[in-house]
Amino acid sequence: MSRHRSESLSVIGSYDEEPEPRRVSRSSALLFGLALVCAAVTVVFGIWMAGVVPAASIG
């Protein structure tokens, strides 16, 4: 039983090392940035429309 525990501890200990930093491709970073900008524009447009269109005129 103690042998089994020591093996599991050694496996857990191997995950303590810091893995190599992940490289992100340029196209993925640009796509993520574009999605972030689109999300921000959508939120700002929604807030602007909420202020422009009176609630009574909807429905």
C-alpha cells in the first residue's frame, strides 16, 4: 500500500514543473482581437440603443 502511494506522489510531483509557454499564432491573436472588438462594439451599440429608443415605443 505504501508503495502505491509513493508512486502516485511521484506522478503528482511531476506536474509541479512549469510547462513550456504556449506559442499563439499571429492569426489566432488577430482573430481573438477582432472578436473582442466586435463584442465591445455590440455592447456599446446595445447601451446606445437602450438610451435612444424609448421603452414605450417597443411593442
